[in-house]
Amino acid sequence: MLMKPSAPRAFDTIDTDQYLTVLAIIASADTVLRPEEMAFFESRMARMLINPQMRSRFRRFLKLEYDVDKTVRSMDKRTLRLALRDGIFLAASDGEVHPAEVEAVKTIAHHAGVSDDRLQEIWKWVKEGIAWMSQGPRLTEVQCTTSDVGVGGPHRGPISDV
């Protein structure tokens, strides 16, 4: 089964407060909010099309302390599952996953009804996704030679011609 990042409409059927609370729980689990985690949190708010004025309200979630079990116990399972998947990506976004983040993820997975096998599948998907995305910067470092540039400048034909 392929897992794809969610389009903005995928967030229409979940509870925004709960979703962002779960991300905040994972981001703050190790008590250190790294720039990559903050960027991921911000990108999810943007993806959800949350207006800039409301974003400041949700940023406060990152400063709260949570009892993970009590906080997620009564949350909607659909919301928990989407937040779990994205939360694992958030946990890995800084290049290391802290044991406290892993424990938070396990607790959330339990309340979301996600099996250990499915949880491992999500971790694998995240690892592969990060590896794939890390290749992007290298692709933009390609040097053009004079043979790559014609009289009128760089080649402007269809992508299939490149």
C-alpha cells in the first residue's frame, strides 16, 4: 500500500485542534523544539489552509506540557491516525528521533488502534521519504556546460527533450 501526503481536503474530516495537539505532543516530547520541527508544524498549518491569525493560537500548543495518554485517550481515531503519520515525519525531521518521541508515538498509535506492523510500515515510509527528499538539493547543484546552452540561452523544450 502506498501512503501519499495528504491534500488540503484530507484535513476537512479531522479535528484541527486535536491534530495539531498531537503534532505538538511529539514535537515537545524531548523538551527541545528544533527549527526543523517548527518548520514542519508551520507547514502542516499552511497545508491545512489555517489563516495566519489563527496560527498564533496553535503555536501556543508547542509550549504546553502534555500527559500523552490522558490527552489523546478520547481523541477521534481518524484524526489520531493522520496526526500519527505526520507526527512521525515531524519526529524524524531534525535527523534524529529521541526516545521520548518514540514513546509518545507508541502511546498515540495505541489509542489510534494502529498495529505494531502498521506503525513499522509508517516509520519505513518516513525513512524512505526523508532519504528521497534529501537527494533534492544535490539535483540543483548540476553544473551547466557550454554545450548545454544554445544560442538563445538554456534549452526550453519539453521536459522529455531534456
